[in-house]
Amino acid sequence: MSEARSKEEPKWSEDRVRELFRNSADVIVQKCQIGDDSSTDIVLAYSDGLCDSSQIGLVVLPGLSKLVSEKGTLDDDSVWMAGKLPLVTFDETPTSGQLSESVFQGDLLIFILQSGTAYRLSIGNLPRRSPSDPTPKFRLRDQRRLCGGHRR
């Protein structure tokens, strides 16, 4: 069944990724060129509030750039075999649901456009407040001062 499903699912392109997340204001879809030619183009998709997006510029892009300078390409074998980044592959061409679930768990999705392959990298920075934590409260007197109210 997985073989049939992978034949039905087309590879992921920039347009397909943008279409998938077009109604999600929290998801950022960004195209990057890692090397000197279009064979090193990638698309990143992530939720800014759920992942540590600073890691993209500090770790992910420099790691991919180093890989391109060493291997000259971003083909599937070079990305997977390099082991510089803890990238996780999908078992087969991922579905829209799998990609959405990954993004909203705080993963960074990396699509290599030349091959249409999708990877995920866990850089989650999920909110730490639990629903049972009390919400911050202002005292009524402080609220009146903030709103210009009078003390009685």
C-alpha cells in the first residue's frame, strides 16, 4: 500500500507547500538558495511561535551551506549521509496532514526542490505554560490607574 500511496502523492514543490499553508498565518514558508545555482534551492516551512527560529540562521542554513561547499550538491544522499544536521526523513512522500502535524509540533520542514524530498528537523520551542497555571492578574486598583480611572 505504501508503494501505491507514494505513486499517487506528487513530490513537494514550492507552490504545493505555499498552497498547503496559505491559510495559516502562523506558518512561514521561505525559499532559500544555498549554493550558486538552482539545484541547491530549498523551501523552509515552520511556525514562528512554535519553533526556535533563531536556529535556522545559526545552525540549519550554515550546516546546509557547508554541505553544499563540501559535496557540491543537495541531493538526497549527500544530505542524509552527511549527518551534520539531525534531519529526519519521512518514510515515503509525506501527506499534507503529516506535514501540518510536524509544523504544528514545532518542527522545521526542509524541502529540497531538485528532488522534491521533504525532511524535518525538531527545533521546537513550544509554550511552557500549562493550562492549569494561573493567568497573570492585575489588581483592580492597578487597572484603574492604567485606564485613567479615579480612586475612591
